[in-house]
Amino acid sequence: MKNTLSKFLKEKRKLLKMTQRDLADRAGVGLRFIRDMEQGKKSLDMEKVNQVLALFGHEMSPTPKQRRSEHE
């Protein structure tokens, strides 16, 4: 399953009827970076991530990690 960030980005982009190229151009990042975000790449430049998220009025921030139960 894709991570929350990639799912959020793809849903917002499609809601606004933007292509990946449109989003990359508006955010000032490369097309490859948008593709990496949407594919859930594990290591991304946080500054660029926030550039993209800023277009949707969001930013990355620390969140508490949910503990998994012993049965998972």
C-alpha cells in the first residue's frame, strides 16, 4: 500500500485536474521528483517536499508514531 504522502499528493493533483508536469512546474521541482513522491520513494528532499505541499496549503511536520500491537 502506498504511503500517506503519496496518496495525498496524487488525490490533490487529480482533484485539481493537474498533470504531474503541471504540478512540477508550479512547485518549481522536477518531474522526476513528483513521480518519486507519488510512487512513495522513501528518501526525498524535505525542502522540496514542502515546496510541493505548499501548493495545497500543507507542510510536513513531526507526528507521533503509532505503536503496533504485538499481533501485527
